[in-house]
Amino acid sequence: MKVLLLKEPRETGNEPDQYIKELALCGHTATLIPVLSFTFVGLDELSQRLLEPERFGGLIFTSPRAVEAVRICLQSQSLTSEWDAVKERWNAKSIYVVGKATASLVVDLGLCPMGEDSGTAEKLALIIQQNIPLETLTVYKTSPHPDLEKNITDYFTQQGVPASVAFFSPSGVSFCLELLKSLSGSQLEQIKVGAPPESQAGFVSIGPSTAEALQAKGLTLSCSAEKPSAGHLAQAITRALCDL
């Protein structure tokens, strides 16, 4: 079955994106279309806080993009030596992440994360002690990818209607749904209700926040990954197709 993944690719060396690999193992052909464009902000303030671990009781990385913001700070501002001097002081504290992809990137920074199996922010909150004051810092903003409309148009023109469309963020829902409706027209109903000519797994979400965004748009969700990982998403789509 054809699966459209509305996310940016994450390739490691010559290895394809893990979502493509896991879906292929389940017999599906997946295509990635980048949805979001990111602009990093507040990096000067982030750099300052990274070098002041004594101010905080720990760190929470909310996404791979947040880890990338840290990496950019360390590289662009030549903070490598300063970071080497303080990272073990950070490791003496609690470093939290939600998913495995974020955890892997945090390890590359020389930190030791926990919470990678939590899967959602809500479950991670149960791991972190209650009544701890939080200080948040926005380090990136999102906008639609500049080639989003062209790439989705090309996909439907060349490959037709996919068996499943997977969304990876509420922003992805906001930026893509109306575009999908305008491009696919009545074909969108095939994805929504599983119409012929082939079985459809319909709309799929990577987690509860994205599922809520889809449902808020009046769409019926076919399935949602138990945890935000390639394996869990592939299993959810495969089960949904088998249940048709």
C-alpha cells in the first residue's frame, strides 16, 4: 500500500528515513513530503542558559528541532570548549525527552536523557515530579515549507490517492489539510472512508495532539501510533489495513 508521510526526512548517512524502512518491512511504499520550514529564534539567550547549569534543576527537550537549536548555538558561537566544561554538570541533573528520535540527538550532545519511552508530553509529565517551576524558551518558529503545494500536487498527479496519509504535528494538519482538499477533491473522500479501488487506512496521526487537531477539523481518525516512533506508526497502519 502507498503511504504519504507529511514530515521532513531524517536520513542517517546513506540510510533512508527510519519511517520508510519500517513501513517497507510491513509491505508498504512510503513517500515523504516535508511540511514545515523552521526559523530559529532566541539563540543568544539559549547560548547563555546552556552555560549556566547552576540556574536550573534540569533540561527538557521537546523535539528534535529543539536539540538542533542547541547544536547550532554550540557550533555557530564557538562554544564547544565551554560546553565541554559544563555538560557533565548538566548530566548531574535530569535531562528529559519525549521520544527516541529526540533522545538520540541529545546523546550526540554528550548528555544522558531519560523519558524517551514516554511517547507523549502528558506521560512524560507523570515521570517528572509535580510542582516544579518551569522556565520555557522558544527556540524556533514554524511556517509552511516553500515547496509544500508543489510537492503534494506532484505526488497526487504521479502516484494518485495513497492508502494512508500520516500527519506528524498539529502544524502539519493546519498547513496541509486545506491543500489536500483543494488538490484531491472527491479523492479525499476515498482516503476518509476507505472507498475503492483499494483499501484505505485513512488519516493517521503520530500522537494524541495531532489526533486532536485532525478531529477538530471534523475528520475521522483511522489510527494513531501508540508511541511516536517509526515502528509503532508502521504497526498502527498495518493493523488498520488488516481490519478493513
